[in-house]
Amino acid sequence: MEFTLANSKTFPGFEHHWWLYVPAQYQGKRRISLMVFQDGQNYVSSSGEWRVPIVLDNLIAKKELPLMAAVFINPGVRHSMASDGSSVQVESNRSLEYDTLSPAYATFLVDEILPEVRKHVRITDDPSGRGIAGRSSGGICAFTVAWQRPDQFRRVLTFNGSFVDIRGGHVYPDLVRQSERKLLRVFLQDGIRDVVGEYASLSWPEGNKAMAAALSQKGYEHQFVLGEGTHSAKHGASIFPDAMRWLWRGHPR
């Protein structure tokens, strides 16, 4: 199912396109778990690298995941009218939404997207039954949502997470160490040939290593997989099923 949120209250003037996956086994009798994916179009496609709906179908059928819905949401875009009267995209709000270390995007999800989701499927209110995922800036966004709102999301998948100084994301390792431990389970993936030195003096691999070290020091349940790859979805997509099994292990089926 495809939807459009025409004008966000949290990000005024920006339109968000999103998709909803509901498993075939869902009968509407009980609340089910939820995953949210940033840069949603990359994950929902049946011909892309991730093909998340197909993966979810298979894992749910094998009872390797709980019954769950999934939301795939694109970052906001602002349109204007061209001279011929057609609508033309002129601005993406991706970096502001994803890289900003504030509650704004979490508020957008909780107050604007989830109420729309509930019109179509009964989702759990238990934060341990909700996960959130993303790659690159979408990865740090996923962590920020759970960090800001552990009362809403407690399972996090990040691939090539941008824990660097784009909009201050390099502070997270120290912030994790200095803050009281939160009830989060976090999966991190990156490649040793990911981007180095584009922002400040911190590289993507070093940023992810620092995050993993901070999570370990504070006693978080986490896993860090460091591969040989670049700033690419190839490695993350290849281990996505295993990452989901780990993220949801122990959750009632």
C-alpha cells in the first residue's frame, strides 16, 4: 500500500511518500510488531538490493520473526510549479530530518505517521515490539529516534551509519557514555572502506567503531559487524536477514 502525507505539521511545506507492509498472516485480532525504514523506497522495492517485504515474508513464515508490519518512508520533499504547470521537486529535507540530533523526526513519526498506520493495521504500543532502521544518514536517524524516544522504539538497525559531524552526530559516543543506559538493542554495520575525512576529521568506520565501543562500555545489548566494503548497501543488504533475526531474538513469536 502506498500513501502520501501531503503537508507535515512537524516539517511544514514538505510532502512525505510512504509504503505499508502488512503480513499475509495478519487477521486483525491482535496487535503486531512494527519496523520503520528510512529512505523507504530503497527498501520496499521488489527488485532492489534489500527487498525487505520478501525477506519479511520468508522470516515470518519460518517463525524466525514475530508477526510484524513495516513502514517505509521517504524523506520530505518540497515541490513548486514549473512554467508548464507541472509539479517539480525543488528541495529535499533529508539531511535536516535525518542528521539533526533532536526529537523532531521522532515526533513526526509518532504524531503523524503512526496514527495513519493505525488506520490500516493494529500495531503494538509496547516499545520493545517496535524497531527502526536506516542506512547512512538514515542510520543515525534510526538511532536518534530510539535515543530520543525509547518509550516508542527500542530496537535499532544502522547500516553505514553517519556518526560523523554532519549536524553534530560525532558527539554520540561521548553522549552514550555520559548518559544513563537506555533500554535499547542496537545493530551496527559498516565497511572499512567507507567514507573517510569528508566531514571534520572523523571517518564513517571510525565513527561506527566509536559508537560500538561506547555501547559496549555502557553495557548495551549490541552487535557491530565491520566488513570490507565502501559506503554501499551491498554488505548491509546481504546480512539483513541475520541482522533482523538478531534484533528480534527472544521476542514472542
